[in-house]
Amino acid sequence: MSADKSWHSRDINSVVKELETDLTNGLSSSEALERLARYGANMIPVKKKSVFKMFLSQFTNFLILILIVGAVISMALGELLDSIAIIAIVILMGFMGFIQEYRSEKTLEALKKLVTPIARVLRDGEVNEVESTYIVPGDVILLREGDIVPADARLVEAEMLEIDESPLTGESVPVEKDPDEILQPDTPVSDRVNMVFMGTHVVKGRGKAVVVATGASTELGKIAAQLTSSEEEKTPLEEELDYFGKRIGVALLLISLIVFAVMVFKEEASLLDAFMLAVSLAVAAIPEGLPAIATAVLAIGARKMAEKKALVRRLAAVETLGSVNVILSDKTGTITKGEMTVKKLMAAGVEYDVEGVGYEPRGEVKPLNGGSNKPIFLAKLLAAHISPDVSLTMENNTWVIKGSPTEGAALVLAYKVLGEKGVREAVGEFPIVKTIPFDRFRKRKTTIHRFNNKYIAVSSGAPDLLLEVSRSIAVGNDEELLTEERRKELLKYIESMASNGFRTYGVAIRVLDNIDLENAEPGDIERDMVFYSIMGIIDSPREGVREAVETARKAGIKVIMVTGDHKLTAMAVGRMIGLNASDDEVLEGKTLDSMSDEELLKVVDKIKIFARVTPEHKARIARLLKAKGYRIAMTGDGVNDAPALKIADIGVAMGIRGTEVAKEASQMILLDDSFVTIIDAIKEGRVIYENIKKTINYLLSCNMGEIAVVFGASLAGMPPPLEPIHLLWINVTTDAFPAIALGMEPPEPGILEKPPRSSKDRLITMRKMLYYVVMGSLLGGLALLLYSIFEPTSRILAETVVFTTIAISEFGRALVSRSENLNIWKLKPNKWLVPALLASLVLQLIIVYTPLNRFFNTVPLTLEAWMYIAIVPLVIFITDEVRKQLGIKLSPT
């Protein structure tokens, strides 16, 4: 049984008949068991990651595959030590990536709720509490305040029932439900007021409903199904490293073939000697340590992000945020807190601005005329009027409203004015003697209080309807007759608030004289009232969001709000965060439906706000923006956000408010639910990418130097000055510590004031290749010069000098690699670099001066040799710093 049968367009008798159920007794236990076997458990299927596949996925990069092939060749040639070293590097890299992703998955599991929601169900004529997984189509469920709706259901009865559907639709305002409505078949989910949906929350009232869909057939289940059918795409960094690896592989093959040909045809060397030299060059050309070092840099970045409350589920995604140029952000719960707040107030003729966000009872209530008076009388009335039905409590260090969010916002206003003690005193000062509950026809609730030996009626609800039952208006401590002209002014004020996206909430009072409270009808009490107050309520932006949006703008990142909320509300929130959108820059879901992909593609990146959108709309917007060449980060917390989270280059879910479906679809989870954290993550992502570039510049200039030594010696007819074990030692060991230190380089100045890198930008460009050749040739030429100086004394000494020269040259190369374009004195200190260089020096000294030198065919060096060696890093450092000073850039920024 599914929700595809347009249950919302049918009367309840038709629904009950088709589902073969009984509204009085519900299903029998035997029938429920039979249907459970037929339809399955009421659970959303989740695609779980295989631990084995997670591990294997770490070895799919092209560069890694080259290393594995190199290890096999080395083993076939009898170079067992080389082969073992390469395999060790590959496995280490794989474990680093695997451990990060595995830990993230475990953290995600810890975020999931451990308790299965309990549902109240009519079975065999009795109300039973059962786990929601055992709910079946045809079950009659009972709903009350605080419940999570266990399945999609058609309402039968509703008493002041309001449902928070933001996890499903993005609508910030709770939906008032009406079981008597019969709707058109094409009515969108957000407007189906006679239905309730799995995963939404009852915030007020009670209800009775017949389950029409469970598990994968629910609206929530349909969205989850879209996620399990889609495959994960490669991140920009994974694509870039793959591209880089393939180019290195081609270059490696060409260089090896050239050397092999020269050795055979020019030098007339044996095929075996030529092949071994070609292998030496292959070892020199491949940056064996790069995959492991890149993984280490990403892991360090992931740890830093976790410290800033951003959990990375996939290691390569750490860098992806740094490349995005569009943030598609959900509004409710992401930009805003998902908590209603009074922001504007008119009380007794005085207008106020109300500070503070959400349910936290902190913030000034300031008169617009600059005075110091506060709406104390209104606050007391609100406290007494609302407290019996609504409470404000602290749970897990978070302020929580139990009851209607609208009344909750008004209660928080009372706390801001009176304080906790004042609210308690007000409840005692104005005790309730009678309550007339809210209903959807009167659109108001009325309480009657004893006050100073009198009775006072307080009505709250729709302000336009309160005006209809009011005779006068409060002005200061007095009241004035509510003339027709004044009534029009107030209606215009109410309309102005509504047009700016605020939900309006009014209060009217009446002192009751000579009235029989026991027998009085609502109409006897709710008349000739004094109109007292209008409140403008909205789901306000989180603190710091406006500044974060401005930072994104400066960083060249376009922020687009995509919400299921109303256009006016979305535009109002947009103005609050600096995302000012004209009517032409706002598109509603119904307009999207009328546009073809070609039409939408022309304007999609010019829109600032998409309102009243469905999950399908969000996914479509993300897909078309990607088709237009943008790199997208999609933030969200609801089930409705999940498809777009999956499609985006990086999906960012909320850890606290976020639904499990959204978390499963994401690559990153914000543990504090703060939009501001996204900007911190973007900065970290950019730093990581820049640091990976620095690591590559450092490693490849060294590799090019090694190639220059081996190739240059071959062309000059000299014996190879470096053996494969020397090359492997440098690439894997002595180069590793400085490379990792460069991966922890502090951000360069203005990193968030530059535009995001283009999708056409490459880690390796022709200009950089020329740079590597020049710097490598300089290093190789100096090393060969030293070889020619020491070779007459001892060939093994000369080889040791060349070997150590290449290793020690990293002092100069590491220092200049700290920035592509800035001189070293313009950079912040890197506390990790000097210890890393010293560690590399110690390692080199160990294999030169200890018995281990026999494994590397080295001999102890003299002081004279060290003096010659020390010149090389100094020359490299000076040469590159002069380049920077002359303004010769490696990258455009």
C-alpha cells in the first residue's frame, strides 16, 4: 500500500473501505501480523557502506596503481627491498584513508538515535504502544503533542493539531491540520493538510489517523530510494590526482624509453643494463611518497575540521569545500535555527525591536522612539496566558519549547522582559479561572484571569480577527476608540508585517464586569475588547550568518537559499542575512514546474532564492548548476534536502537537527548545525589544496633533480651516480617529513579574499613543468658537478656525496616551497618545518655514519664534502626567492 493513490483527495469513508480497517477497533493482532509479512517492516532502507569496499576504494587512484606496478617490476628484477618499501607505502596510505572514513562512519552511527519511536495504535479495540517498525497500512494511530509521526496517514480526527513538517518540506511554520478537507490529486505534499507524514513532529494538539503507507512507500521512503540508487562521484581532488597520475605515468614511460634507446643504440650497453637504468629513472620520476603524504595532509585537515565541529565522512572531501563557488543552503535549521522568534512588536501604541535568536531568553526589547519603557504589562499577560499550555526548558544545554512554537515565541518574549522570576510571579499574579481553547474557526484562544478582585480576559491569535471583536485600542495606559480609520491603519500594519515574511500574532484584552463565567459563551466574552498588541514572529537567522554570507561573497562564492518555505518569509530572512533579492531574483516551485531544463539553465545562477520548492526541485537545481560548470556545496538538514546533498559536489548535513537520511547522503556533517562553520571549512579546504600544491612543488622539483642526475650522467657517459635504493630512500623517507610539514603550512594572507579556483585549473601546468625542469636541472647540474669533483678520489664517496646532496637540498627546496609566489619573509612561521628538516638530516646521517651504510653502499663524509654539499640548498633557495622577488609567478594568484 503506498501514498501514490492520492489519499488526500478522497473522503475518509473511501479510505477506510479500501484499507479494510475499523476506526473504532483498529486492526486485529492477527491481521496486523499478516500485513507486516505482506508489506514488510516500517523502516527506511539505508545503503550501508561495506568495510571491505571502503578499504579497497583507497587504492583506485592511478598514481597508486603505477606504484603497485612498479613494486611488481622491482620484485621481478630481484630488487626485493625496493619492492617491499613501495608496497609498505601503498598500504600505509590505504590504511590512513580507510581509518579516517571508518571513524567518520562510526561517529555518524553514534549520532543516530538509539531508541526506536513508539507509536500508539488501536489494535483489537484497545490502545497499544508498539515500536513504529511494526506499524502497517490500515493501522489506526493516535497522535499527541511531542510524538514523531510513525508513518504516512490520512487524518480522521484533529483537535488543534499542528505538525512541524520542516524535516520533510522545509516549511518553518507548523502546519494546521484539517481532516475534513478533500484536496485536488495534484496538491503538493506541503499543502496536504488532511495528511500526516512519517518523520514529522506533533507540536500541538491531538489527532487520529489511518496509516496509508509505511517504510519505502512513504514520502520519506521515496526520497531515501533516490539516494540508494545513485553512485558516489569522485571529488575534484580525486579527479585532479587521477589526472596528475596519468600524466606522470605517460611522462615516466617516455623518459624511460628515451634512456633505454640512448643506452642501447648510442652507448651500446647491454639490454639488462639499459633496462636497469630505465627502472632507476622510473623510480626517480615517480613521487612514491606523494599519495601517502597527500593522504596525511587530508587527514590532518579532517582532524582540524573535526575540532571546528565539521565531521568529514570521506577524506578527499576535506579539500572539496575549498573549491566550491556556489553554496546551496536550506533555510530552516541551517541559515535559521528552526525556532520561532518575536522580532517586531507593537504594544499599547509603542513599537519595539526585539533582539535575540531562537528560544534562548536573552535579548533587549528596545522601543523604536528611543525611550526606556518596556512592555511589562503585556509580558505579564503573555506569561499567565501561555504558561499552562507551553513551557520553556533547558535540555542538553539547549533551550527547548514544549507546545506551540508561535505561543512559545511569545512566552520567550515575556522571559526577555520579566526574567525567570518575573514570569513565575506573573503566573501567580494573574491566575487562570477559565480557558476557551483555540479552534481553527475563531483563530484565537482566550483565558480568563482573576486580577485585583476583577476578571480580565486575554485573547491571542490572528490579529485581523481580533480587530473584528475589538471596540478600542490601548495607547499607553489609556485606551482610545477604534475608529474605522484606525482599524484600516492597523490592518495595513499587519499586512506590512506579513508581506515582509513575518507571522503575525495579536493580543486583545477585556475587563469583565457582571458576567456569569460558568454559562458564558465564547461570543459573550470575546467582544468589545481592547486591542493591545501585534507581534511579528519569524524563524530568525543564526548569529554570525550575515557575516558568513559576506565572507563568502568576498571569497567569490555565491550563496543561494533553497527552501520549502513561503517566498515572502524566505525574502525576509534573506534581507536579514544580506542576501537581498528582488522579485526577479526569486523563483517559486510552481514557476520551476513550468520551465524546461533549457529555460532554467539560462537563469539558474542568477537566482538568489528558490522558495516553495520540493525535493525534486532541489535536486534539479543542483544538477543544472553543476551542468553549468559550478562546483556546489549543498547544506541541509531535512529529508527533503537529501537528493540534492547527494548530487552536489559536497553535501553538508546538520548533525544535531539533521535527519538520518540527510546525514547518510552527505559527505560532511556540521556537528554544531552552524552555517558559520561552513565558511571555516571552506577556508580549511582552500588551505589544504594550497598545501597539497606546495607538497607537489617540493616533491616534483626533487624528482626532476633525480632524473637530471641519472639522465645527465647517462648522456655524459658517466656511470649512474644514484642507485634505485638511494632514489627510493630520498622519495619515501627523507622527503616525507618536510612534505608533511608543508602540508601543515599556515594559511597565506587573504586566502578567503581570492575567488575559488576554476574547474579548469590543474595541479600541474606547463609553467610549473618548466619550473620543475629548471629547478631540477639546477639541482642535477650541481650534484653532477660535485660527483665530478669527488669521483677521482673515490667513486663510492662521489656517489655518497651526490646521494646526500639530493637529500640535503630539501632544506632549500622546502623553504622556497612554502609559497609559490610570496617571499619567505612575508609568511607566518611554520613551527613544524624546522623539526621536519632536522629529522630528515638525522635519517641521512644514520645511513651514512652507521653500519646501515653497507645496505645503501655509502661511506662516511668528510667536513670538506659537507661544505660542498651545503652550497647546493643555499643556491636553490636564493634562486627561487629571486624569482619571486622579480614577480615571476607559478600560479595566477
